[in-house]
Amino acid sequence: MQALRAAEHYGVLEHVLDDLGDLADQAGRRIARAAAKSARYVGEMHEIAAAQEAAGLTPALFEGMAEVYSEIARTELAQAAPEEAGSDLSEALRALGERQLPERLDVRDPDADEA
């Protein structure tokens, strides 16, 4: 998702899609479905980051993914139900750029840190 957003920004989206080949099929629908579930993914990424850190590994990758999903959860695209996700890639990428919710969405369990 982030790679396609960056590729669109830099004007090389078609080149990236060509390089992805079959992986690019239905990219718009995949992005829209992931966006629709993004609020849930924030907490999941934090949980995975904590598990990585407990195993002595860096949590940075999954904390970064939590940040990305938090941003996406504030977009128009995230407001649809997954089964209603559209399939147009241009529309999905445009909708990701339109934030509608507060600056930061953190769905971590507030009691989890106290346990």
C-alpha cells in the first residue's frame, strides 16, 4: 500500500504496477479492503511489536506498520465495510490522501500497559 502511494506521488505508479505483474491485479480492491480493516490492524501490529520485543527482536517494523494503519484508519477509505470495498486503484489512492478523523488513532488497550 505504501509503495503504491509513494509511486503515485512520484509519478511512477504505472512502472511499479508493471513490475508487480500479477501481484498488481485488483490492487485497488486489496487496498480498500485493508483500509476498511485498518483500525483493527493498529492494535494487532502493537501486539506483534510487543511479541517481537519480548523475543529480543526490534519492534520497530511492526510499530511502524501500526503508525501506517493508524494514518489509514483516519481516511475516507477506512469508513467503508470490507465487503463494500471498491476496486478502482486511482480512487483508493485518492481516498487514502483524505484524512477525516483526528490526527492520531490509537486503539491499544489502555489497561494492557498496567498488567
